[in-house]
Amino acid sequence: MARGRKPKQNAQRRGGLMPTSHVEPVEAAIVPVEMPARVASNPEMAEKWTAYIADRRAIQPEDAPLLESWCFWAVIADQCARDLDESADPDLIRKMEKATTMLLRLGDALNMSPLSRQRAGLVAAMTVSTQADVVSKTRAAYGRLNEA
């Protein structure tokens, strides 16, 4: 059951003006992500950074802090794996577990796993589809407005 009064047939909804001219798309420039000083100063972290950044185009400059943390935890996980070969210290096992958990979380945020990349692709496709739907509906409404 609807509440309130019925909307008027010719009411302009959600405000704003209809576009009067065609809007030209603008190409977005790819901005390279600079390696933070903390990563550059550590050769192991720098190696992880370059290995990850090499084939990624979807990384934005605002992803640098997450990627820096990922590099840190990847180095910690490597060190723990090396040390676990020598002794099975419970503190070392907990440290390795923490590093693995952090790598999984950060990897999910950075779309490193196949599942997170698939999820990000679906969200991007839905966004594009929704935008295209809004544009087509707006153009249709504008066409009807000009006919009247």
C-alpha cells in the first residue's frame, strides 16, 4: 500500500537540468604508482613490489599504502618460512599465521586472488551496465520531452 499523494504525471523528478548537448568522453591517463621510501630501502620488499606491480594496470596511486603493507607481510611470511625449517617454535608459528592472515586480507583488497578479481569484474560490469541504463533512460526521456 502506497503512502502519500500520487506523483503528478509531468513532474520533474530528482531535480537537475537535462543535458542540452552531447558530452564527449575523456580518456583517463594511467598514473604510475611510485614505490614508497620504506619499500625502496628494503631490497626484499622492493623485490615483492616490482614483482606485483609488473603486470598490474588496475593499481592506483591510492593503493600504495595497502601494497606497502602487503610487501611487508610477504617478507615476514618468507622469513618465518625460512626460520620454520630450522625450528618449530610456537611463537614463530603464530607469527606466520598472522602474516598469512594479513596477506589474505590485503590480497583480497588489492584483487590479487582469482575470486577477488572475479568479484571486482562483476562489480565493474554492473556499474557500467547501470550507467548505460541510466544514460539510455535519460536520453529516451529527453527525446520524449522534445517531442511534446
